[in-house]
Amino acid sequence: MNKRADQRLLDAARSGNATEVAAALDAGARVEARDSELRTPLLLAAVGDHVAAARVLVAAGADVNAQDHRADSPWLVTGVTGSVAMLHVLLPAGPDLKLRNRFGGICVIPASERGHVAYVREVLRVTDIDVDHVNDLGWTALLEAVILGDGGRAHRDIVELLLAAGATADLPDGDGVTPLAHAERRGFTEIADLLRGVS
């Protein structure tokens, strides 16, 4: 095991230096090397949205599903960053669409919460991800868009996208409260109207 080469690869991936990533691999670094938090080079590249570096790592056979000590994986992180470009780099590597993060969620849930419209649109278009997946909090992507969203245009668009993709409009949270009830409580009139339209 070449620890120096491994560290060189981890540092290059973290900084997004694709040329250095390739050089470190050529020098004997392991594509699945781990840092002190069990993050792989590909996860570091994904966190930083370093697309070129990620492309080199995927070509070298990096595991898109490798999870760190917080259960983050390169694929899951794209839902947090909202990077459509990274989504497309990682997709050919065979992401596990059912892999769960530390909250029991899949990538479309944090993306919906954070208002990443372009990402949600694309992940719904190019995968068969489960739009009704329920995380450990008892929330779906639709519920997170309403409960943790701000009711603005981005979250309205995401609610519309999820509904168009077949999300169950009246699937309640763990307390039995529906997305519509949450939207009404929060005064999100336009989102409530969207939800009523398919209820």
C-alpha cells in the first residue's frame, strides 16, 4: 500500500485537480483510498463539485456508492449540492438509487428540501428513483419540499415536478399530516393549490 500516493490522490480530489488525480493514480494510489472520515477520492470530488476530477475517478473504476462515516456517498451528495453535471458523470457508474443517507433518505429528498429545481427535474427524468420514498423522519421528497421549503418559486416548481412524476399527493408524515395540511398551515397558497389539483 502506497500511503503517500493515496494521500496525494485524496488531496488532488479534494482540490479538484484532475491532472494530479490522474498522476496520483499512475503513481499507485488506490482509487478507493479513504481519509480520516472514510471519504473516498470520488466523494471528495463530489462534495466540491469537481466534475473533471470525478470523471477521471469514475473512468478508473471508483465506487459511486462508497459511504463515509456519515453514510454520505458520491451519488447521495449530488442531492445536497444539486449538481446536474456531477449527476451525469456518476450515472454511468451505476449508482444505487435505494442507498440511504444518515437520515434514511435518498438523493431526491435533500434536493427537494434545498430547492434544487434543475437537479430534481433531471434525476426524475433520467432515473426511476422512488418519488414516494419515506425517510427516517417519516417524510417524502414532497413533504420535505413543503415542510422545509420557503414556499417560493423553487419549491413550488419542485412540488409540481414531483407530482408530475407520480408522487402521492396525500401521503402523510409519521403524524398523519398530509403535504396539503402542511402547506395550508404555512400559508403556502400556491403549493396548496397544486396539491388540491391532484388530491
